[in-house]
Amino acid sequence: MSAQQTAAPARLPVPVPSPADLTDRLWTAVLAGDQTAAAALAVGALESGLAPEALLLDVIAPLQARIGREWAADRISVVQEHAATAVTDRVVGVLAGHPAFAPAVPARGRVTVACVDGEWHAFPARLLAEVLTLRGWRVDYLGAQCPTPHLIAHLHRTAPDALALSASLAARLPAAHAAITAAQAAGVPVIAGGAAFGADGRYAYLLGADAWAADARSAADRLAGGLPAPASPHLPVDDLPHLVDQEYTLVSRSSRQLVAAVLAALEREFPPVRNYTELQREHTLDDLGHIVEYLAVALYTGDPALFADFLAWTGEVLAARSVPDAFLAFSLRVLADELRDLPRSVAVLTAARQPSDLGSPS
């Protein structure tokens, strides 16, 4: 038998699945809570030639977005959402230890990546930290809910080239504003990112951030070009002079009383509410608390559209959970009556009710 006849057949390269196909496969694994299968899929794609950054941003980021959408549509429970997110986060941890994720050298500089105080959605910041590490930055990733005083102490101690500040919920914008101004006072420029800052970054610039990025890839590109020197030290009220009317403070401080007043009114108007289980009552209190919280943020930013957008999203979530539209409309009317002496608050509530005219509770 000739050498040609005995030679082993050439191994064909394993095709790299498309990002969308890989996201679908990972979705099945994370929804089942199967970390082993999810990690094997991700590592397999990496070893088949998919670039590490593409794996993070074109596969895993859309996967996490899908988890959020499915929860909002009530197609998965909050427990399933938490479990799927935990699996996804652990998969990123597995990838970070793979040789393909070895950071580029030499290091470009130092960046602190942190979530705003009160912000628990750390996954977008985690992805950014991994992308920056891949691109050669020294990264201090501080994770979720970073208290502003501790964050600023870290900046003073480490003197990074920039702070990348992440927030997913617009309710965190006042805390973000405090962090931005304090970091700039420490001489550190701030790039803001995350859904909280608006699809076009309007709230990042409103709050005085030195830069904004729509996603991790553009944030890394922006940092590579360098950020301008931070703005001169200033106070939040310098950016938002309307705060002098104190409506934001008054609504924020009276949140518990406002929620209690609305719940009492719902119980009077809608007899079934009186018979809610403890869990139903807890969910109702949470929903009302978020409504008051977003009203306060709309007052803080001076943007009624922020509240209207939140209500539109809330309406979709409540509809998916079979909560009548009239509950939301009635709650807004009660709030407007409770806050009748605060003109900006009443204007925000009235503007939010007008587009859909959600109807009467009867």
C-alpha cells in the first residue's frame, strides 16, 4: 500500500456558526440553566475562529437583550430571567480565562468601569470591561451598584485615564449626575453608556458627561481616541437650573406616602384589589413605586417624555400580565390630585395621560 493510500484524510475546518444561529443555540442552553452546554457552545465558536470581541458583542450581548425582552413580555418568569442571566455571566467568566482572551500589549492606559449607585444591571458594564481588556487597557471593573463616595475614592487612588459609567434604568440618572460631577471634580473625564442615558445619549450630555457611547464597541473606539479634559468643577444645579423649584426633592421624599395614597384609592375604586394576595399587593406596590420614581426623574431632568416613555413600556408589561389599562390611568389621576400644588408634576402627569386617554376606571 502506498504512502498516498495510507495518509490520514485532511481535517476539514469546523464552520463558524452565524452570530444569530449561535445566539439561538445559547438561548436554549441558558434558558435550561445548562451552564456546561452554554460554555461549550461559546468556547467552541471561539476555537472555530469567531473573534473574541464579536463573540461578546454580536452573540452574547443580543442573547442578554433577548432575556430581558422575554421577561418583559411575560414569556419567562423573573426567576428564569435571573437564572439565565447568571448562566450568561458565568459563560463570560469562562471565556475571559481562555487564551484567546489574553489582553493585547502594550497597555493603552487605565480605565475604571462601574455601574451607577443603585444600578444592579451590571452585564453591559461587564462586557465593556472585557472588550477594553481585549484592546489593551488596564481595567478596574467595579461591578454593580458602586456607591459614589467609594467610587470617587477609587478614582483619587488610581488616577485612571477615564471613568466609564454604566446605567440601564433612567431612575438612576440623579445618582449618575452626582457621580459624573464628582469624578470630573477629581480630574477624571467620564464616558457614559447604557439605556438610562437615552438612545441618542441626550441624558448623558444633559448631565454633563464628557462623552457618550451607544454600546461597548463604540465606547472602546471613543476611548481609543482620548477624551477631552473634564469640565470645570460644578454642582448638579448648574446643569439643571430648574431643580431650584424643589419639586424633584418633594416628590422623591414623599414617595411612600404617594404610593400609599394611590393604593388606597385603587382599593376604594376597584373592589377586586381589596382581595389581592400578599404577592399581588407587593407587585402593585412595586409598580406604583416605579411610577413615582420615574415621575421624580422626569422632574429632575426636566423632560416629560422620559416619564411618558416609561409609562408606555409599563403599559406593555402590565398588559402582558393582564392588568387592566384603567388601573394605570386611574393611578395617574390620583397622583395628579395628590400633587396638585406642584405645577411641573401635574404637567408631566397630564402630558403622559393625553396620548392614549386610557379611559375611566368604571
